[in-house]
Amino acid sequence: MKKRIRFLINTLEGGGAEKVLVNLVGNLPQDKYDVTVVSVTGGVFEKSLPAYVNYKKIVKTNNPFLKKLFEKLVCKLPYSVFNSLFLKGEYDIEAAYIHGFPTRVIAKKCGTNAKTLAFVHGDFSKKFSVESLYKSNEECLEEYKKFDKVCFVSELALDGFKKRLGEADNLTVVHNIIDYRQVMKSSLEEPPVRFETDGLKLVTVGRLTDVKGYKRLINCVGRLEEKYNFELIIVGGGEDKAQLEKQIADNGIKSVKLVGFYENPYCIISQADWYICSSFQEAYNTAIAESISLGIPALTTDCAGMDEILENGKLGIICENSDEALYNALVKLFDSTDYTYYKKNATEKSAALQSSNPLGDYEKLLSDL
């Protein structure tokens, strides 16, 4: 019989965890799993869900004001009430696909007939993003201990959890699923946006939110554009779009292009010389792993998971996580003659990834449950 799995996530907007969830459910064998995804609000990745995946969106309005209002109201419901209203039915596996509200809801199913999973896509040692949901670190840790498995997307995310909350015997690391062959196939499509420079081509992909560090990245490249010939394309949408557009206009920056969200960013990434990550915090940056799979090396601030993805600097440059360090790293990138070294390593890694199993350790995780 098929295993029935239900995933709960806050939204299907254009973020990393949402994208990885879509990748995961799209690769789970249909003959083994009956998959349901429940999100509080919808988003751009709704249409990326395969037709055979059962999907339920709780807040259905597309009006931005009402969407925010209803989302807040729904997430303020007692967790047991949320379960009784929106998570009816029996499943073999119940999974909270991101920390925070989904974890608190699915925790109420611990001890039932269903096996329970909690996924952590953040580094708790850097910023404890769920403080308002728990009375103490001890309460948080005790709740996580109730799950059959707690899955971290990187070793450093696991270490951050242990530093902040402590040890537990149900913790494991399962890297984000990436369908490298599909990434390569998508990269060959006609790009909606092209670089217009004959200099160095830089690209970054992500939601336009403060944690991604785009404001400081734009400041850095603004200081560099008089000396160097390059172009930076930022792919993504989000709440900081207007603010970043104003920053670019007010400072007369010519080398940065905000192009919005694209479901297929790979045909844009594949044109670039370097992928840039300016984040203040990450757990496992899927977009960097995808850029490596296309043979594009990366420059990134030091966040959780970067050493694992870039193989301790073999596939790119990792700098200290500060504004000035990012600026200096970009200067080094422009002045360095080491590009061929990184490009060669990334190209070799790309060839190896194309033949890898996209499900990775997920198959073992789910089969063991």
C-alpha cells in the first residue's frame, strides 16, 4: 500500500523552502506515496505542484490586504483547533516542512498513529525566528523531542540548533532535494532576460527580503561600478522590491537590474560568470547548489551550509559575513585571475551531479518511517 504523507507549510510564495518542497513532492514515486500539501496561503509555486499531488490552500483570497489579515487570524488559532478545522483525515506521515507555526501544529499529532517529521530550514544560533511561539528554549526543545525525526538541511543548521536548544536523539541531516537534470534542462530554454554587458556577469536569486542582504550588495556594487565593467541581475520578488528600486535610483546605480520572479531562473543563471549570495543568514542555499550544477561558481557570505555546498572553497569564495568583507571579496573577484580554477571545479562538479539521484537521503528517511 502507498504511504500517505501530508506536508504543512505557511505559504507557497517564491522562497527556498517552498521551492524545495515542490521539488520533493514532484520526485516522490507515485506508486509508493500518496502526497498531500497544505499551505496557509498560496503563491507562485502553486502551479508548479504536479497534478497528482493533493493540494489544499486555507486562505484562498488573492487580495493582498485580506490575505495578510486572514493569514494572521488563522495562525492565531489554537494549534489543536487548526488541526481539527484544516488537517482532518488519517495519514501515515505528518510533516511540518518549515520551523515555526507548522511545527507547533504538527507537534499536536505526535503520539498518534502517524509518524511525524519536523524540518528546520534555519540556523537557530544566529536568529531564533520562533521565539514568540515558545515560552522558553526548554519548551521548544521538548516539543522537537516528540517528533519521530527532526530533519536539518545542513550540518551547520543542526549545530546551530544544538547550540541554542541542546541535544536530542531524533536529529538528522537531509540536504535539500534538487533535481539537477531538470535544472540543466530548464537552463537550455530561451531566457526572458539577458545580460547586456561585455564585462563580468553576476547573478543572484531569492526573495527580496532583508535577510538576503540585497541592500548591502547593491551598496557594494554601487561603489565598484566606476572602476569595473560588470552587471548584476537580481531575480526574485518580495516585500523589499520598492525599497531596493528606490535605493538603485537614488544612488544612480547602473550596473544592477531587478528583473522580478521567474519560475525558471536557470536560463538566466546559466549566462552568468558568478553566482552571488549576500545573505545574513541561510541554512542551505538551494540556489547556490543549483548554480554549481550548471557549472557556475559562487561568491557567498559565510552562512550555514556554505562549506558543504562549496566544498570548503573549492567551488567558490566564502567571505566573512559583513558589509566590508563582502565588498573586499567582490574586489578580489574582479581582480583575481583564479576564475578558471573555480570554473573548472564547478564544471566537473556539474557533470557528477547530473547523474545523481535527486531524492538522495529522503528515500531512506521516508522508508525507515
